[in-house]
Amino acid sequence: MGYEVTSAEDIVNIINSGKVKMKHFYLIMGIALGGIILDGYIFATLGIGVNGIAQTFGLKALSTATISAIMGVGALIGAIIGGYFTDRIGRNKMFLINMLLFIVGSFGAAFSVNVYMFFLFRAMMGAGVGLDFPVALSFIAEHSKLSSKGRNVSIWQSVNGFGFIIAYFLMIFVITYLSPGNDIWRYAAGIGGAIAVVVLVLRYIYMRESPIWLATQGYLKDAVKILRDNYGIDAVLKEGSKNARSRIKPFSAIKLLFSKKYRTRSILLTIISPVQAIEYYAVIIYLPIITASLFVTGEIKSFEYSAIFQFFGVLGPLFAMTIVQKLGMKRLGIVSSILIIIVLLVLGLTANIPVSLAFVLIALFIFVHTMGIGPLPMSESSISYPARIRGTGSGWAQMMIRVGTIFGLFLFPYAHAYFGLKNTFLFLLFVPIVVMLAFLIFSWEPIGVDIDNEWTKEDEEAIVS
């Protein structure tokens, strides 16, 4: 049966009804998530190589913390510009640009001869990561049927955790067989660049522009061609059908995010995105340090424990995928916040905590965080806005996350050194409390909402030049 296309709404309805064949969808989804794996990989190596970087370049404590946080600064800059250009020039072009940034940044960092080179190239790596998130999740949302959008976009956190596991095991291999000494960070950056090359090649060969983005930009003929040639959908453009092509004015889409229509969801994302990132990057990035403090001594052992814990960071989002469509993102966020409060209280208040209990609690913390409040900002932002401003909305959430990333990367080393691990856990209690209150006050549930068909003529007039 053929599908006659007369407008962008027809393209949206074809995708929402699930006409993209699963073999095509899984290929798109897998390649789109390649950059998310890299994000997990490279942020895991921040905690691994930080001491070696400090010794190589003779850095003091403040400079070392700055070097760790510069990835977050780069990702913040990438998110600021990435969301806008994702909506303006398209998803596929940005997919290739951000991988090129990551490749140049990774290999440049690996061969840096002074701290200034390293600073610049690591910031470039961060920019690539910051650009990638809005594009990847927009791509997945725009190829998913309506009944599974929430489930599909929620998988990113699991893939991110898998990137951490890859990093830990590769670094164990490097230490065991290559004896890198203080230069382990060079190997970590170089391997990340090699992975990025593979992702770039796959994206160049297999990925095509999002039909929904093309249609909303006025390229109906191109959108129909991709549906037919790449996804096997028997779509036909009705003769004479066309949309007016228009460009988005700079900053107009961000202004629209906080208009009366979209304000509640945007305020919610602005609150929960940075605070959950503080918790995530204060704990997850420094897992090797935490495991060494609680359980073991020795670099390889701490990596092995960290990999085991990150396995729970893969399971958490997979579990969330099975319940999010029925439970909803709001209730999932509230439930996970309550569970995190309980875990942090036990970790912070239990004197002489047994090793076995500490292991269970850290594993539970990672599972619950990655099940709920961890992935929700990016997952929710990718399905809370219509296609014309989806990249901007996801970019805004990513920008807020990177603000929290910078604070988290700075926070943990100082808090751990001056207040101890238990008090650091207690300090982090503010995160789930703030997230829970935000979900209760700014009530918004995107699951089941046909977001793309919310777009109106008034919305279009507000953003075009």
C-alpha cells in the first residue's frame, strides 16, 4: 500500500505509525549511539589518567581540576551551538562534523607536548561530545514510532555506561601489556580517536538525513526519496505539493522554548539537567578512586571493580526501557529520586560500613541513578519538542547538563579530600531532593504525546526569518 505525501505532517504520521522497517531502524539507532559510547569512554578516562597528566605536565591541584573540567567546558560550548545548528543545517551534517572534532581532538591530545596543547585538544573533544548528544537523540526520536519513542531514547544511558566499561577493560589491557606508566592518558585519548574514526566511517556510509527534519524544512521531495530508497516505504509525493522553505532566526528557538506553550517543560529540564549531572560526574567519573577507598588497592583492581559497577549502569537504563512507556518519565524520576535519597543516607550515616554492604549500595546507587534521573533530561528533551526546535531543546538540556558536569568534576576531588567520602555522599543528597521537587512542581509528561503535530503556524512565525 502506498502513502501519498502532501505535507510535512504526512511524513511525521508515517514515521509515528511505525512504518520504518526494524532492520533499518536498528542500524540507524546503533550508528547514532556510537558517539554516546565515545562520551562514556572518554569521560571514564578522565578519572583514569588524571594523576599521570598532572605528573607529566607538573600540574598543581587547581590546574589538575581545570584539566579534568575542560572536557565539560568544551561539551558546554558544543551544546550551546550544536542544538541551533542541528535544527538549522540538519542532523546528518552535524553527525559528521562532531566526529571530525572528536577525532582531531583525541589524536591532538594524545600527542600533546605541553599543557596548552592538551588543554586545547581536550576542549575540542568535549565540543564533539556536546554536539553529538542533541543530534543522536533527535535522530532516534525522529525515526521511532510514537508508541515507543520514550523507550527508544532512554537507551542512551545504557550505551553510555557500556562506553565506561570498554574504557576500563582497554586500560587494564594497556597497563598489563604495554606498560604505559604516566602516559596511560595518551593511550586512552588515541584509542578514543580510533573508535571515533570507525563511527565516522559508518555514519558517512549508512546514515541519511532525517526525513522529518527535511520535511519540516520544506524538502518534501528529498524526504520522500529517503523513505523510499533507504527505508523501503512506498511513499509518493503528490504533484504540486511543497512547503515554504525558511531559516530559523538565531536565538528565536531558545526564546520559543520558554514561551507559554513550552515553558513548563523547559523550566523542568533547566532544573533537573545540571543537578543530576553534578551527582553523576562527582561519583561515576571517579569510581576508580571510590573503589580504591572502599574496597581495594592497586590500579588494575580498582578498574575491575569500576567495570563491575558500571555493569549496573548498563542494566539500569535497560530496566527503565521496560517500564517507562507505562510508568511515565515523571513518575520514574520521582521514584528513582526517593531510592537515591535512601542509598545516600545509608552510605553517609553508617559507621564502619561492611565491605559487602558498601558494594551493594554503590551498585544500587548506580543502577537507580541510571534507571531514572540520570538519563531523563536528555531522553525527555528529545521527545518534548517538535522537530523544528527539537535540536535546540535537546541542546539546551545538554548545555545545562554540562554546567553540572563542570561542577561535578571540580566538586568531588575537593570534597573527598577535605570532608571525606561519607560526608561527600551526604552533601549529594541535595540532588535527588531538588529533582523530586522539580518533577512535583513543574508537572510535564511527554510519553504518549504526539509532539510533532503540536507545531502550529504561530510557532513557525515565531522562529523564522
